[in-house]
Amino acid sequence: MSENGTQAIRRAGAILRAIARFGPSGARLIDLSRTVGLARPTTHRIVQGLIAEMMVVQNTRTKRYQLGPLIFELGLATTQRSTLPEICRPALRRLAELTHDTVYLVVRSGFDVVCLDRAEGSYPIRAVTLDIGGRRPLGLGAGGVALLATYPDDEVRQVIDHHCEVGPSVEGVSPEMLWGAVAEARREGCGRNQESMSPGIRGIGAAIPTDGDRTFAAISIACIAERMTKQRSGELCALLHREVTELAKQIDATARSQA
């Protein structure tokens, strides 16, 4: 690689680190230029290249630059995440056996969640709303709501703004509805799905509170609406919290052993 090519990579890396330091609210072009010590035209040119590669996005409302979805995609390739389904599979199967319903493991991928694994219970009517490898907008399913609720308000706003900017993914979903779901999840400790996302299906989810890394994974249980009574919802929430607490310990132990 030429010296110019190496320099371009270093400059792009410096800009990505600078955007990360400014946090979810993002950075202005002048902020980035000053932080990395480059002229504004040079900074702007590199930022535009990073936008083209989905490593950076520009908030259309604030005009600030934020880390893009590809950064989160690349994070999924780390060793810790690649072993996640193997670590979580016994818990998913145990929950499916206990509840007789469908259990999902999802991880954040940019402004979406991706299903990494699924276990199906024995109840005759199954709530299969997401296939392994399938995606849905972050905050519209129970696991996604649980994840979104763990992030600071600035980051929640960034996600909701993105959903609104690209157009409503599901009819009837609004910023007010998403903020309400986040508030409910923070208050009750579990996320719930948007009814308009999967009519007749109810879901409840809990984030896996891993240590030393931002929360990126959640487990959810889905069933037909008639089975999700208020009493059962509370029981499932408690059951999920017991499982994700134990999973967090296993994930952290695995991460330390691989460090």
C-alpha cells in the first residue's frame, strides 16, 4: 500500500474515533476538523467517503455526523458475538420448554435488530414472527424495545429520528409510540412489541446486561395475544430476567477468557 493510501486510512480512522468521542448526539464538521487537525475541505471529503460506505451517517435534522450502521455490523463479527448463539442456546431451549412459546435471541445491527437464534415451544399455535437471520427496525419488536430502553435518550432519539426519516416501516408506528414503549420498558424492566408489528401476537423481552460493553443483545418470548395475560406477563418478565442475568455472567466470563 502506498504512503498516501496509509495516510488516508489513518485519517479516516481518526475521524471515526472523533465521531465516537462526541457520542450519540454527533459532531459538526468544524468539530471534526479541529479534533483531527485537518482542513475542513479534507475532512468533508473523507466524511463523504465514510458516508458512502455506511460507516457514517448525517442526521438530517441536526446536520451532525454520527457513526453509521456498518460500524455496528462490524461489531457483530467480534469473537464475543460470534459465540453468542452457542452460549445462549441452552437458555433459549429452557425458556421454550418452560413457557411452551417461541423464544428469540436478537442483536443490534445499526438501526435494526437481527435474529441470531430461535427456539420453538410445544404450544400448538406458534408465534413465529422472525426467522434466523431476519431483521426488523430496532424498537418495534419486544427484544428491540428492551435493547433501545438501555440506551441514553440522545441515542434513542437518533434511532427514532432515523426510523421517521426513512419513512414509517409499519403503519401506525409513530415517534410517540416508540418513546412510550421505551418509557414502559424502563419502568417495568421488560420491553413489549408494537401491536401493529405483528397483529394477534404479543412479545416480551429483556436485554442481556453484559459488563464492559454496550448492551447489544436481548432475548424475547412471543405468543398469541390470548396467552399474554397481565399475570403471565409479569411471570415471563421475571423468568427472562433470571435467564439474562445468568447469561451475562457466562458472556463476560467467555470474553475474559478470550482476552
